Amino acid sequence: MNLIFDLDGTLIDSRPGIVESLSFATSKTLGKGFDADLLKIGPPINIMIEQVFPGASDRTVEKAVECFRKHYDSIGWGIYNTYPKVKDVLEILDEKNILFIATNKPKKPTKKILQHMGVLHLFEEIICYDKNRYQDKADMVRSIKGKSNVLHKMIGDSNDDFYAAYDNSIDFIECAYGYGSIESTDSINRVKIQKFEDLLYFKDG
């Protein structure tokens, strides 16, 4: 089976580092901070900036993104918390499955985080958001699905992850402990887990 994992809100709580880097970036480019409670983790950073500063010009958002990237790639990426037992569970799942990452986070910090967690070697492929290659996360998952005819499951916490599964007609495992609030009633084979280790109940398909 191919298991496709989201990163933020699924394997790690990255909110502390994202808030730290975004606070630095918005202070530098807009001259003010923001209400962190308004920030929904998961989408590409330009969308997150637009969440907390609606109406900001495209150029201002571009500058904030550039500033955020520099700070996050050097400092912010390392400010995160791993959800309990993630490494242990991934090592067990890797014995009988092929593991993938599909995330809106760019490849540089994604690889740094997975290496720091000691799990980078467990993933067959890491697909990261690239506006020149993928329209959305569904496209990322489609690129993985197209390489084999085995059963696929998407594991994530957000609407983005849900629709990546839905649009590709694959099963979805919802991480209820993450950031997302999935409200869709679209029909899909879907289960919900309350902690990461619950995935072990589904390891054999």
C-alpha cells in the first residue's frame, strides 16, 4: 500500500516556527505584527499572509513571503513539535508499505525537518508545493498515484488533504488532532484518528 502523508498538522506541530518567522517578516515588511489566532496553518505562505492581512497588495505579500522564507529556512523550521510516537509508527508502517510526503511546505525546510526527526530515509518520495508544477495538493497526490496501481491512502488534517484524496478517489484518514476542520460531506471512504499511533490499526489495509 502507498501511504501519502501531509506534514504540518499531521506529523508535526509547526505552528510555533511559522508564527515566529511570519512575525519577523510582517514586522520587517508591513511594520506591524498580526493576530496569530487568525492564522490557519496548512496553505502556502502567501495565502496565510493574506489571511492575517486581507487587502495587502501583491507586491507587499511577495516581500513578506521572501522575508519569511529567509527566516524560516534558517531559523523557523527548527521550531516545531513532533506529535507523539510519529517516528516509531512510521518505522512500523514502512515495513509493509511505501511512504510518501505531499505538503504545501517547500522542499528545503521539509527535508530539514524530516532529517532532524530521523525519518527522511523512510519516505520513497517527498512532493512539495511548486506553483510551476502543481496546481494544488490534489495534483501532488495525482503524481504519486500515477506511478503505480496499488492501493493508496491519504493521511492529513485539512480540507486540502481531504480534497486531495477525494479528487483522486482514494481513501482518507483524517488526523483529528491537527489544525484542520474538515466540514465537507462529500462521499469518500474516510476514517478519523485521534492520535498518530491509531494508524497502526490500518497498517495492513
